[in-house]
Amino acid sequence: MSNSSEKKRYFEAAPTDIDVENFRKVLESRRSVRKFTDTPIPAEILDACLDLALLAPNSSNLQPWTFYVVQDPTKKKQLVKACLSQLAAKTASELIVCVARTDRIDEMAKRNLSEFPFPEAPKAVQKYYKFIPYNYKTGVLNSLGHARKIAFGVARKFDKQLPVSAFNPSDAKLWASKTTALACENLVLALRAYGFDSCMMEGFDEPLVRKILNLNSQQYPVMVIGAGERAADGVFFPQYRFDRDLFIQKV
Ligand SMILES: Cc1cc2nc3c(=O)[nH]c(=O)nc-3n(C[C@H](O)[C@H](O)[C@H](O)COP(=O)(O)O)c2cc1C
């Protein structure tokens, strides 16, 4: 018998009709394409792919990213130059700068409460989003980072288990970049699923990219993604990986 004071539970069934073969085909046919045709990516497909990118898992749902789709001709030309004039950038019909950011942690924490998908965020969620910004923010002159380092050190002496945290701006950058890279992967797989291709690039001049997009010091360009239709000779060699035993350990 149901009890009115019983906690309401949310159920979301996992779909069971997923075509694994097609999923594999998307993953296995994704290659780094260095030469694209002139065929543009239709705007609605690009938007659909960007929307799928935003569905990537991300730390505490704080969504610490911005994807700059650089379409202004002058900016695009500068960006190609910033990408060391790589063919993948020169021939791409779209260039997307994927930026990790640590400057909107408070704003995103607040949004998690104001846009929580139930009429009101549960108490535990409210508590979580009051606390969580302090785990990743480092503060002026790393004041919060230093304080947390000391507090964590003390807590560990009492056998307390603690989450990954940012003790300095580099840790915070890593935190945001980790999550942003997951969205980048979603983006390139989505493009592949729609019949388009991509090349992730970190071969770019960071100060120049920062200047083109006017990024602040808490916005970090993680990679530039060139995207478009694969040219017949757009993949330069077959894909190869080393022996899986080098990378997978069952312990
Ligand atoms: C973070 C990152 C940065 C990369 N930077 C470049 C780049 O600047 N230029 C380039 O041609 N390829 C770049 N690549 C592509 C890699 O060289 C490529 O993924 C790797 O050789 C494996 O080939 P595959 O992607 O076709 O499987 C990059 C890949 C990643 C993930």
C-alpha cells in the first residue's frame, strides 16, 4: 500500500531497441579527417550535433563549456592561421572552438536549482549546489584552493574520503577541460552519425585563439574542431591502435 509520506521516485526506463551495429559503425568510421569538400553542413544538422554535444556527462551538471562556432569570414580566416594553417582547418566548412571555463561555476550552480526539472529542487540538491562551487572555485590569489588543501589534509588524517577537488587554478582548468572534452567527443560522433566528419585540433596558437575570441583568463580553449564533408582523399592512412593489453588492466 502506498504511503503519502513515501518519497516520490523518478523512473526512466533504458531503451532496449538500440542498434548496436550502427552505433559501432559510427564509432569505427570516425576518423580524423584532414581534407574536406566544399559541401557545407546544413545549419539544422550542425545545430542538432551541437545539441547532442551538450548532452555529454559533465561534472556536477555545471556545464563548464562554450562552443564558439566561428562563421564570421574575417574571424574564420584568423582562426585558420591560428590553427597553424593546417589543411584540416583550411578546408573545414565549420570551425568550432571548444572552450572550458571556470568563470561561471556560481551561475551554473544557481541554474541547477532554478531549472531543476521538478517544481522544487529536493533539499539534498539545494544543499549540494550551495556547497559544490566551493569544491571547484579557487578564489582570489588561490585563497579557496589553499584553504581547501589544508582542510582536506586535516580531514584525511581522520580517514575521511574526499572527492576530486581543485586546489589551484590548474586543477580547476583540468576539471573543466575533462568535461569539455567529453562534449567534444559527443560532437564528432554526432557529426559522423549525420554523415559528416571532423578533425580535433590542439595544434593551434593559444594566445591567438584567445585574442580572436576575446577570452578571459578563466576560459581555456581545449581544442578546435574542424568539420565538414570528408573528401575522397581526406583520411591519410588506416586507423591503428596498439595492443589492448597495453591499455586495459583488469585488477
Ligand atoms: C586532443 C586532440 C588533439 C588533436 N590535434 C590534432 C591536430 O592539431 N591536427 C591533426 O591533424 N590531428 C589532431 N588530432 C587527431 C589525432 O592525431 C588522431 O585522433 C589520432 O592520430 C588517431 O587517429 P584517428 O582520429 O583517425 O583515429 C588530435 C586529436 C585529439 C584527440
